[in-house]
Amino acid sequence: MAGDETRPGAAPVPEEAEENVPFETPDIYGAYPRLSDDQMDRLAQHGRRRAVDAGDVLIREGERCETFYVLLSGSVTIVEGYGTPDERLLRVHGPGRFIGELGLLNGQVAFYTAMVRDPGEVLALSMDQLRELVTRDSILGDVVLRACLGRRALLVGQGAGFRIIGSRYSPDTRRLREFAARNRLPYRWIDLETDEEAEALLRRFAVDPEQTPLVIWRDTTLLRNPSNAELARLIGLPPLPSGNGRGDLLIVGSGPAGLAAAVNAASEGLGTTVVEAMATGGQAGTSSRIDNCFGFPSGISGAELTERAVLQAGKFGARISVPAEAARLERRDGHYAVGFADGSEITARTVVLATGARYRRLQVPGIEPLEGASVHYSATVYEAQQCRTDPVAVVGGGNSAGQAVLFLAGFAPQVYLLVRGPSLESHMSRYLIDQVERHPRVRVLLHTEMTEALGDKVLEAVTVVDHRTGEHRHLAVRALFVFTGADPHTEWLSGALALDARGFVLTGAEAQACSVPELWQSQGRDCLTLETGLPGVFAAGDVRSGSVKRVASAVGEGAMSIHFVHRYLGLGHTAAPGGTDSSPHTRRKESAWLA
């Protein structure tokens, strides 16, 4: 059996476990580690032993799980659609393994049911007990975190979770699919145009095709064309905090800059709220692999980097709300009020703008109906799984395009990289260029621009032109990935503070130069390095004019912005009378997840 015993550094597998659970799912990808005897002993000191019988349900699909289970004896099956006509077995676990995936750690509902197969005994710990233990045991914490991240990726790959039924031509279907994919939520898309299952499900729920898209979960929950917020609440993503207390810091955007700011602010005791319009991780969260991120010599995916940062920010008490689309910013009573598209509002003493930038949509004939189906603006496991048998094309010449090409080449038989310029050196890092040029499945086409997308329901080919010869030709590809630069998400800030000609936020001396002199004279100081034209409002990462568009730079600016937040708060800025600001000296730290 291919289990933990064959994986370097894994705990040895007891012989009795192999005998008692002959059909246990092998731990091929490190997602199902078997805990060592020492780790089991430490957990046993904090948990409660409990006998279980065949058929007992430990975790139920669609419900939050507040308990961390470790199998001492017997076996547990992981099932999707338990008790429905679509029930299917996902995996089986035996002694020494624990039950749970990423949703267990971040408060989402379960995407599966864990049911006892063979009677035995489990060790049960509350999440608070687990957090307390792993705070003191970083090795155990890392084992649990890596396994949970791997299990979420496997759930995504298996098409587990809720179902989205809708037409590939529907903008709302594309919206829901993008929201689910960007938030790394397990789901399965059933195409109204081509999938026979769609018609059967519509009949079962007595829904007309005009009422799609639908979100269906376990045959018990049906949402007709839900908003992103409604889908988020179904899954358990955290909403905006109730009420409108005046916190220390509001961070708008949760890419690397926003999450780094959240970790540093919350760890230093500032009452911190993070809001995000689409998904944590921002543009970096869609990256298949980041090889030049400091501290990760073997590289790390954008999704894993994001989840680690989210858990770390939560460890210190930062609150992250998704989706929450900021719509306005105004100064009020010595604080800043940020209003959202749904009419809600949050007020804080300081604000960090970290909304990043969004990949530009490619404007060529035929592309719009195919977006979300076979034209993508990210390259993650969600999209790559559709590319196992057919050639694909990537448009762009920067690092994001290079990373996507290398990732997709692990799935697709042929990857074309379409670059408008004469070389890759202008915008791509040398380490990526070397790998791209050496890869046997990658073909780089320089001086080449895409002019049309061809295909009815799915992409069948793209038309490209060689600017050296003027020749037009078709490339037979079944998916297109676009990375052609990014625009800042700052429309909502127009008129509130100074932006450069491209819409990026001006900071420091440039922002001060665009302000009336009396503003900074009244402050008795100059504009701080990352400060915008509004005192106490800072910008970090890709959204800032002049920033280096790299993950490491964004992380650094996010951390540095908190230094300036402290300087601003320490320059005599105080709460308005009657305010309810939290104090960095008195705010109680939240229970930790990881040390």
C-alpha cells in the first residue's frame, strides 16, 4: 500500500493499522499524514477519548465543525452527498489519522460527511484546545495545516461541494464560478448548454432554465441566482461585523500587502478589520506558483501563501470579511468612514488601501462569450484540470504569464506563449525565462498578438498575427489564459484622494504636492512615505503609484504601512469624544491557531 511509510519524514505506520484498514486511502500527496506516537500522546493529554459505533456521524456536510477528531482505532469514511441519490465515497481513514480540512480551521461549513465505518475509538478536541496546543508545538501545527491545505485542493479536484447550474453564456454563471474559484471553494459546474444532468436537476427541483443560474447543495438547499454575498453566507465566509464601532484600522483589500498589514497590525494590538471585494489573496492568490518568494526555497502557490497568511492574521485577532466591496471613503469626526456597495459602513481611525490591481480583460472579437468557460484570467488547479488533453495558449510576457505557462505545461500537452514584444527579458525574471525556454511542452511565439477567439460554446482556436511578417494564422487551442497587465481598483476613490494618470494612488511627497498647503501645515508635519493625500490613510502594494509589482515588495509595504499607522496615531491623533476606539494596550488577544 502506498501510504505514509513511503513518504520521507513521515511517522511510521503501525502494522495493525495496515491490517485493520486494508482499503484505507493512500497518502500519496501528503494530505493524509499519520500522526506519530509522540504527537498522539500530546493530543491525548488535552482531548477526550470517545467510543464510536459504525454509522456514527462525526462531521455533517453543510454544518460547521467545532471538533478536531483523531482516530485511535476503527475507520472513518469521508462521503459527499450523504443520504442523497448522489452519495459517493471520497476516502477512508484509519488509526493515527485526523479528520478535517481547511474549512475546519477557518470556520467554513463542511463539504463532506465523516461517518464511522468500523467501530473503534476517537480522540476529540475542541478547536480552542487544538489552537492552544499547536501554539506550543509548531511542528504539529505545520503538519495539520499542510494536510488541510492539501485536502482542500483534493476536494476541488474531485468536484465535491455545491453545484452551480447555469449557461456558459450567462454573466451571472461566470460571476458565481469566478467567486467560488477565487475563494478556493469546492464546487462542480453543470453546463446548462451541454450537460444532460442539468435538465434532470431542473426537473427535480421544478425550475425553469430562465431561472438559472442555481446553486444546489445536498438536495436540501437551492439558491436562485444568488449574489456573491448570499453564496458566501451559505459556505460560512465571514460577513462584515455588525454595528459600526470605531476600530483602530480598516484594511481595504486582502492581497499580500493587505494580509501583511493585518498580521503586523493585529499582532501589535491594533483593532484590525480587513474587507475584500472578491477573494483573499488578490491577484497573487491566483498564481499557480511563486518561486521567488522569500522564505520558500521550493516555491509556494498563491493559494497556499494566502491561506497561511489568513490563518496567521486570524491568530492575532484580525477580522476578515468577504465579499465587501468598498464604494466610498470620507473623513468624518476625526475618523474615516468607508461605505460599501450593500449600503453598510465601517468607521476607523486609520485606513490602509491595499486593493491591488486586476488583470485587464482582453478586447478581441469572440472572446467575451467564452470568458469563464475556456478563457481565463488566472491559472489555478480549477482551470488546469480542464486542460489535460488539448493545447492551450497564454497571452502575456510578464512573470504571471511565465508562472502560468510552467504550471499549465504540467497538465496540457502543448502550451503556446504569445508575446507581443521581441523578447521575454523586458518583463520576465531570468529564472522564469530559463525554465520557459527549456520546457519541452512550451512554445514561445514572439512578435505575436492575438486578434480573435474562435468557437461557439467552447474555444476551438485563436487567430494570431506575426508583426514581423504580417502573417495571420490559427492556433488550435481549447483554453486561453490572459495575463496582459493590470489596472488598479481605484474607481471608488476618484475625488477622495490624489491618483496618478493611470489611476494608482499617489503617496508621500507626490501626494503632498497635490494637496492644498494648509492641509499638511495643520498637521505640523509632511506627508509620510506611504501616506496618501488624506492624513491617516495609507496605500501599500500594487495599488500604490510607483510600487514594485512583486509579492515580496507588497508584503514589505504592507508591513511598513503599519509602522506609519503607529506614527500617525502617536502624533497626537485621538478619538472623538464618545468614540469606542480599542486601545492597543488593553485589547485582548484572540486565541491563536499557529505559533
